[in-house]
Amino acid sequence: MFQWIKELLAEFSPRALKASITVIAVVGFGVYVFSSSFSNQPKVTLSKPSSSSSQDVKSPSIYIHVAGAVRKPGIYQLDSGSRVFDAVLLAGGFTNKANQTSVNMARILNDGEQLLVSSGSSNAQVQQESSLISLNQASSSQLEDLPGVGPALAGRMVDWRTANGGFKSKEDLLNVAGIGDKLFAAVKDLVTL
């Protein structure tokens, strides 16, 4: 290999050799200056947002329709996991006529549910109707209060109601998978539309 380099150098004149070395030196110096100017630049580091801050983490939202004996009925957006008392407070609290025992204030709310606060009345018929479970307004957990209705069946009732635009009659319950004549007879007097 050294022989090859000697032969190559022999072919160059001393003047051409000096010119080549000068060009290599200038190019090398230029590369050095160019690369060092970039190394002196401030480095930009991208970092992921910290997930340890509880302020950055938000619960998914749910929407609740608060109706009945509250000061400001309407639709309210709450955090997932909110309870009935949160919705009642957003709706301005109970009115003077509210039957405060008509709702379980500690119950966790579900997205899309209607929270109905009934009015207190001495009329026995109104009291009886307020104790009935509304097929079109009750949450899945409220439907579970019916005899023979567990979480799975209550979920199918809510799904059927959503898919069909609500119950038009009590007999529509017979269209829900898992509800036969015997169960229908047990719950028909405990529900309302």
C-alpha cells in the first residue's frame, strides 16, 4: 500500500501537492467551524406533559337532565362519578314544594339520565305515582329496584328504550329480551311511562 502512495505522490508536482493539501485544510477548517457553530446553539428538548398533576387529568363528562321540584331545571354537564346531590346543587337546590326523600342524594349518576325530583303532596294518588318507577326516565340502577330485575336486565331495558325512542306502553316491556308474562305481571303495577 505504501508503494502505491509513493507512486501516486510521484505523479504530483510539489506545487499540485501543496495546493491539494491547502484545499483539504481549508475544507476541513470550514467543516470544523460550521459544525462547532451548531454545537453552540441552545438545544431544544421536547418533553411530554407531566401526568402526575391532578389538574391536568379530567374526568369524562356526563349529561344529566334535572327536572321537577328544583329551582333551575335543565340539562347539566358533570364529571363522571358525580352524585345526585351534585346535580341538585347545580340546579339551584330544591324548591319549597320538593319531596326531598324522592331522590337518593348519595347515588352515582349515569350519563343521559333524567333526575326527577317530585313535589310533596297530601294527595294519595300523587304520592302513589311518585313511588312508581318511570320506564322512560329511570336509570338502570333505579330499574333494578323492580322485583326480578338485575343489572343485566335493567341494562337491556335501557338499551331497548334508547333504540326504540322510549316505551309507548307498559306492554312494550314484553319486547325486552328476558321479560316474559310472569315477570311482566310482577312489575306492571310498579311502573309508569
